[in-house]
Amino acid sequence: MPAESIQIFPLAGLPEIIAGDDVAGLIVRAVQDNSVTIAASDIFVVAQKMISKAENRTIALDAIQPSEKAAAWAAKYKKDPRLIELVLREAKRIVRMERGVIVAETQHGFVCANAGVDASNVAEGTALLLPEDPDRSAHALREQLAKAFGIHCGVIISDTFGRPWREGLVNVALGVAGLSPLLDYRGLRDTSGKLLSATVIAIADELASAAELAMGKTNRTPVAIVRGVRASGEVGSGRDLIRAPEIDIFR
């Protein structure tokens, strides 16, 4: 899977997504409009918001009745109580509620701010939830793109997460299809001949972050194509990136 060189092609000109949109069809059209020739093993990195909007995961905040807990927290930190209530509903487990920040485990198993609930880049008075099953969404999109272009390709559905101990945000992979999300070096030897016993690289996360450099947060470019990293046909999913609780010393 490692490559000598990597290219990243942002797909400009994609429209604002609404519920029911054909994401694969829009990507195919954008590829044509951008005069990009798709090559075997290209990896499509697609922003989570594009998928969530198409899958009608947009919530009208006026439909949310805040609980007493949400209202009290919102009042203390000058937040929208409807948004706080939505976060509490989406959370499988609250990891930390402190200083106006909520870190929660989602139903998928992701640990992130606000259980993935996002009110940015959406219509006023609405919020966006994560896809119900990012891996399923990635798999369906990969099948459609592979058929349209007649090649094997990979798909990563990405989102922006914070990181413990580090400033700044990075993009990570939520859903993965058509490639292994992990690159396992265990059992190999380093350049000094030492046996590697713990090195497993989250290559899907690295690709998601690399693609964000071309996509940007304010460029209205929710899709980029990464070329030069072989999209392995090995079975893999975004779930493979979630560390099991029994071996997670930080839970």
C-alpha cells in the first residue's frame, strides 16, 4: 500500500446537497467537469456532510424539546438548549461534560465532540447528524463509482475530529470501503533489523487528513481523489479503526 508519490485531486463545482441526491452521479459528473481521468485504485475521500445531507440526516431544531438537563447546561454555558438535547440523544455515553464542552461516544463507537452533531455549513435552525452507518454508505458509494468508471476504487467518508493532547483538528475516516484502513507492520523488521511488534498505521485516517488539504473547510469542495496509494481489496471498514474498550486504557 505505500507509494513513491501521492497525488490529490479536489473535485470543484459540486452543488449544495439536498436529501435524496444521487451522490455517486454527482461525483461522476464532477469528475467529467474537472477533466479528471480515473485510474485503477484511486481513492475517493468524501466529506461526511455530503453523505449525511443526501441521507436526510438534517434535523430541524424547532422539533427538539430540550430536557431539564440540556436546558440547565445550555444556560450555564450560553448554548442552544435544542442542540445540547440533540447531542445527549445522539450520545451512547457521555465521556466528559466540562467547561462548555461535551465529549461523547456515538452509537457507532466514535468518541468525539458533541456526538458528531454539527450546526456548521447547514441551513439556519438545523443541525446535521452523522450517517447512521458510515461503512454501509461507503460500501454503496464504492460499488456505484466502481461500476461507473469500470475500475477498482476505494471510498473513505471523512469527518473532522479533535485530538487529545494536541491542538488543532484533523480529518479522520468514519466509513471505509475497498481498502484496508490499517497498515500492519508487526512482524516486519525496521531499518536497524529490529522486529516491529506494535506498529499499525491508520492509513485511512492519514488519507482523510491528506485529502482535507485539497478539500478545505471553506472551499465547498467535499470530494477529493487520492492517487498513488493502492486501494487494497482486503476486507476492511471504518469500524476497524475503533479501539475495543477492553484494550483502550483511556476509557
